[in-house]
Amino acid sequence: MADLRELYQDVILEHSKAPRNYRELASANHKAEGFNPLCGDHFTIYLSLDGDSIRDIAFQGSGCAISKASASMMTQSLKGKTRAEAAKIFGQFHDMVTGHASSESDQAGLGKLTVFSGVSEFPARVKCATLAWHTLQAAIEGKQEAISTE
Amino acid sequence: MSTATKKKLAQARPAQARPVRLHFDVEKIREDFPILRQKIRGKPLVYLDNAATSQKPQVVINAITRFYERDNANIHRGVHFLSEHATEEHEAARADVQQFLNATHSKEILFVRGATEAVNLVAQTFGRAHVGSGDEVLITGMEHHSNIVPWQLLCEEKGARLRVAPISDQGELLLDEFSALLGPRTRIAAITHVSNALGTVNPVRRMIELAHERNVPVLVDGAQAVPHIKVDVQALDCDFYAFSGHKVYGPTGIGVLYGKCALLEAMPPYQSGGDMISSVTFEKTIFNKLPYKFEAGTPNISGAIGLGAAIRYLNGLGIDNVAAHEHELLYHAAAAVSAVPGVRLVGTAKDKAGVLSFVMEDVHPHDVGTILDQEGIAIRTGHHCSQPVMQRFNIPATARASFALYNTREEVDALVSGIRKVREVFA
């Protein structure tokens, strides 16, 4: 159970039950769909970009607790950030969940997102934690095709 | 094969002579499966992902090892001792499959990579020859992707139409609808014997009868059926029957397509190359006789031999005994799992085999799978390569426990307490 609690931290469970920014964004000027074909997770990320900065961000879809909480907390942490800042946070987040973060300073700037550090002990769940982020990247880059974790 | 060789082979096959057990001693049987002895995350392995692939008994592992240690040579071509011996072993495995399915001739048994390749073979040969523009291919609403996509591709290529017989809320085929969809343009029906996502056993015999009344040939996908049900292709009167070796205690990479002799004779070849020819000149090639016409290239020799060993092992236990044991497990599991608050079974057909699919209120199946894995319990979560089934029930995925002859009531109980733990974590 100890390991499980590392993965399913209360914050994660809470976000998965009551996801933030869970809506269609009327003002969105960027949008992308992401799938995890193995488990059927499916999210749409809506983005309102004002020049270089993320004015608003929201999401909809279905998935496991990890993927939903990750999407929810991503929207919270990226609102108001520039594209470069968002890319940097994603880089740090990715390193953390794949177990590649080598020091505390690598995680500086992740803030509450560090609750996902337990994912690195569950390699099969890395795709769940990063689905929303990959989808966001596709939305920013304006890719038309749905992105897939496979 | 010479009479002397047949005799020798018969002597080398003790499994056939094993008496049918009156009591199904599952603890004794578990000793035959070395993989089950291990612990996962400090807990005894509870392997309930048998619909994905089954574990292998020692006799199968030994048969493969022995082939490479003692018998390895290419088949159907050597004049030397080893090649002849390997050929005999390979063809003896074909005879094992023939008896297993009760086919009339061993030449009706084609070795392929698995059920997927078997369906593709029929779609690409029989299908391309008989399905034309405006024609129809009939499948059911509970097919695995491997019995959907090959037909979809064929229909796209030919301008034909894929028709789908719907299923009920319990996951049972609507037989009247199936019957009504068998029309004058239906060129083939491809139906699953047992649903991998729901566990439903289809009334295939009746379905085949209905199809034959309209002169429609039928392919049966038996991947989930052969481990649980005695299959008799003559009694079913199916035109094609496909299954995978690895789901029935054999190795991966080997499977079987049964086809009625007359149909196979008339079909064009699938892949071409060595072994499937009688003579080749640059002007013309004469194809080999059945079954070799459909077996181009060096086949999976050790795989076929391993499958033969698996079939003899299953015969030794008695498929009826296995079926009775699994039936009891499945119904015990269905009752116990559905009694957990917030759990709903998906697929509640009257006649089921091997599979228990379920969803939990407010918990995604993937999270169920991770938590059970921490308890050493292996299940499958996801859409099980049956996305249309998930769409039918309006769910993204299910958690699926699937049973084999070596599973026990204690393992079912472990599953149930694991599911209760899921509730605790998500409380």
C-alpha cells in the first residue's frame, strides 16, 4: 500500500474526482486531441494563446485517475505562462515521471506537480501522466492530426 | 510417414494415454506450470490474463527445447536423418491438431502465425476471389479487431459493404438480426465463437446453419474458444476455423486455420515462395498440394511441435474436465465480484466461457489494474482490441479477469479482496 500511496497521492485522487478547468474553451484558438490507444484514454486540450503567452487553457475527455489529474493540474500550472516556460515545465515534468530528474533543482518550478514523482516507479503509467502534456504540445504547435502515445 | 515411424511417434506420446482424472486436482496441475511458482512483488503470482495469453506447461517447454537440442533441421526438403525426423514431428503436430478439431483430413489444417493471420489469409484469398462490388461481408458486434479490420480492408478494396449483427445489453448476439442480415449479397460471415471482451459463447452451430441455408460460408474465430470448449469442425460444419496456439497453452507465433478441403483447393495461394510450389520456371509456377500451398517459406517448426505438445497435454486432462472446472470458477467469480459495491459486470450472457469483464464506479480500469498488480494479480485493462464492444456499452474500457485450467477459487478470492483494496484507495 505504501507504494500505491506514492502513486495515488491525495492531491491526485482529488483532482481526478473534481478536475479543474474541465470545460470546452469558447475562446480557444488552439486545440488538439490526444489518445492512449492501449487504455482508451482520450482528451481534448483547448488553448487560448495571446501572442506568446497562455491566456487560458482547459480540457475535456476521459481517462484514468493519473491522466485526468495530470491534465487538471497541468491546466492550473500553465495558465499565464509563456510557451517557452510551458515547454520548460513539460521537460522537467517528463524527466521527473520517467525517473530522469537527477537533482532537486531539476524539479524546481514544478511546484505542486511534484506529486507525480511516484509515477517513475510505475513505468506502465508514464503514458498516462504525460498524455495531456503531449497533447498540449501538439495544440501549441498547431498539429492537425490527433496525437497518440503509441 | 512410414508405419514404423508412426508407431515410434505413438510410443513417444505418453500424454495421449493419460487417464481422465475423475477429480480435477488443480494443485497438482499447477505443478506442471513452472511460471506459476514465482512471487510477484513479494506475493504469489495470480495470473488472470489468460485471454491475452496462457502460461505453458513443462511438457510444452520441453518439446520446444528438445526440438532445438536434438531434432532441429529444415523440413520437407532434406534427405538426411534430422530433416526427415523434423518433418515427421512437424506433421505429427498437424495430426494432433486435426484430431483436436476433428477435421476430416490433416491437409485441412494450415499452420499460420495465429488467428490474426488465419483471418487475413481467408480475407485475402477466398475474400478477394469471392467478394465484389456491392457484395456484403457479415460479422457480429462482438468481434476482436482481428476479425473486423481484415474484412474492412477487403470491403474498401472491393467496394463491398461490411454488415454488423448487433448484440444485446447482456452481450448476446441477436440471432434474428443476424439471420435477417444474411442477404443475397452476403459472400461470407465471419463470427467469433467466444467473445474476448465479454466471454459470450455464440450459438455458432445455429449461426452456421442459418448462413448455409443462404449458401453463405462461415469463418469462425475460435481464439477464445479452443482453450475452454470442445470444438468439432465437422459437427459445426464451419467452412473455416481459426485459433492461436499461445492461448491454448502452446507457444506464440503458431496458429491454425482449418478450412474445408474443397474450399482450400479452389482458393488462390496467400503468400508465395519456397515450400508452397511444385515446380517453378520463369514462365509458370505450379503450386504445391494442400496444406503446403498455403505454407510458404520455412515455417515455425518448433512452434508447431510445441502446439502439438500443448494439445496432447490438454487432451490428457480432458477438455470436458477443464471446461467444468473453469465454468465453476467463472460463476464463482461472477457472483463474488459483482457483490462488491460499485462493481458492474460487462457481458452477462447466459452462456459464457473464461472471461469476466467489469467496471467500477468512479475508478478507471487502468487504475484497477495497477492496484491489483501491486497484489501480484495480473489482469488486462483497456478495450481488449474490441473498441466497438466498448462503444456498444458506452464505456472507454473494462477490467478483465480471464481464467485458465490452473486457476483456483483462492485466486478468485484474492481478486475480490484486491478489488476491495481498489475501493479503499479511491474511497
